[in-house]
Amino acid sequence: MTMERLLCMKGGMGETSYAKNSILQRKAIMKVKTLLDENLLKLMMLKKTSNGCWKIADLGCSSGPNTLISISNIMEIIHKSSLKLNHKKLVFQIYLNDLFENDFNNIFKLLPDFHQSMQGENFGACYMNATPGSFYGRLFPNYYIDIFHSSYCVHWLSQGLVEEAKLDLFNIPIYHPTIEEVEQIIKAEGSFIIKTLKTFKIGWDANLQEDMNDYVVDRKMRGVFISKYHRALLESLLIAEFGENIMDELFSRFAKLIQLFIELKSPDLMNIVLFMTKNS
Ligand SMILES: C[S@@+](CC[C@H](N)C(=O)[O-])C[C@H]1O[C@@H](n2cnc3c(N)ncnc32)[C@H](O)[C@@H]1O
């Protein structure tokens, strides 16, 4: 089976779904909002879209509320800036991209509420589109999209065939580059100008304690939390290699190991935030 069919996050709204286990990713989206704000305002001062229509693509949108949070953040910022800049009424064309196996239906079910919340703000028209396919291939015509957004996606290496099922051959197809590697490759390739390139850290447990004023989040809860979001991310890949039967046991053991590990260390995830414009 090709890797692209296995990479998708766990769909639906169940206990182990990506939708219910993506708080960490949501925190990252909210953390970069200020940077997005600054950069988009600068972009809007330079650029006028034809007929006030902004075409925005979210690459690797997955299935769950995070997708619509990123998109509504971008729409809000553009709306706010256009009021400041006296631009005419806005129109948004939104393209939600992910791999073919992604649970797009789950996102579609959230759309009526999303449209309603945006209407109240006098945002103008917003047309939603799904764009299934790999972002390593061509998804849109040349010069079509004004803004590409992508969060927690480009570390997935999604080409090639899965190796034979042998534990010592199994590799998770993820690569975490350093900030220097990112900078070097973008400069060498030459199509984009880097406007912002920064890093920030989030604890593996998404700094859960910050949100819980009423009770203490103990190590066991943190272990279970970390194990659950790894399951939502990786289960499809692991099932293809090792079968479904071992998943409960695997992630319950993983939670216990994590619990022991975080007794010794407070591990962080290093995140890279990158904002770039096309080199014209
Ligand atoms: C960890 S999720 C992030 C989802 C969402 N952006 C967020 O921040 O919560 C990564 C998503 O990237 C998608 N993905 C990975 N490789 C892809 C590719 N080549 N083309 C399109 N989507 C891809 C996966 O299917 C998955 O839904």
C-alpha cells in the first residue's frame, strides 16, 4: 500500500481520533497568531487581489477543529486589515487540502457552524473547497493561490512504498530539520523570500497544567495524553505494519514508558514558524 494512503490521521470524532487529540497542534496554531497578524498585514499593504477575492489554501488540513481555527484566524486578520486599509468587501475562496484518505466528511460537518460564526462578523462571502491530493504534487494552477498555510505537516515525508513488515526495518516517515537547514534549502531553491523564521517550544504535554487551574495534572495523566495524540497521528501507519490487535496494548505501554520518562526530563517539541513570500 502506498505511504500516502497510510499517512492520514485517525478520522471521526472518537476517543482516539485526531479531532479529539490535537490540543498540542492547536496551541501551536494559537501561538503563531501574532506573527501571522504582523506578516499578513505587511502582505496586504503590498498586494491587492483582483475583485477583493482572497484564495487561501491550508495544506495538510487533517480532520478536526484545528483546520477551521487556522482558516478563521487568517480570515479574521485579513478582514481586520482590510478595514484598516479601506479595501472593498472581501470574498474568500478556501481550499482545504489533505491526502485522499483524510476524513474530509468530518470537516464538512463543522462547516454550517463555521459559516454562521463568520457571518456574524460581516466577513463577506466565503466559499469552501476540498482539494484532496499530495502537496508534493501539483494541486492548483500557476499563480492561483494568494496564501498558503500549513501547520505540523511538512515534516511528513510522504513518498515511496512501505517496507516489509519487520520491526527493525520500520521507519516513521518524519524528518525534523534544524532552522539552519530550513533557511539553507529555501535560499538555495530561490523561489521564496523569508520574512519570518523563528522557533518556539511546546512541552510534550502541551503545557497542560497552564490550562488546568482547578486540579493538578499528574504524570499518569500527562503520559496518557501524550500517548493518545501519538496514537491519533501514527495508528494508521502502525496498523499497516503490525496489525490492529496490538494497538490498545502498545499505546497503554507507551503511556507508562512516557510516564517514567517525564519523571526524569521535561521534554519539549521545537517548532519552526516560517512566513515567506514569492520571489517575483
Ligand atoms: C499532524 S496533522 C496536522 C493537521 C493540522 N494542520 C493541524 O495543525 O492540526 C498532518 C496532516 O498532514 C497530512 N499530510 C501529510 N503528508 C501530506 C501530503 N504529502 N499532502 C497532503 N497532506 C499531507 C496528513 O494526512 C495529516 O492530516
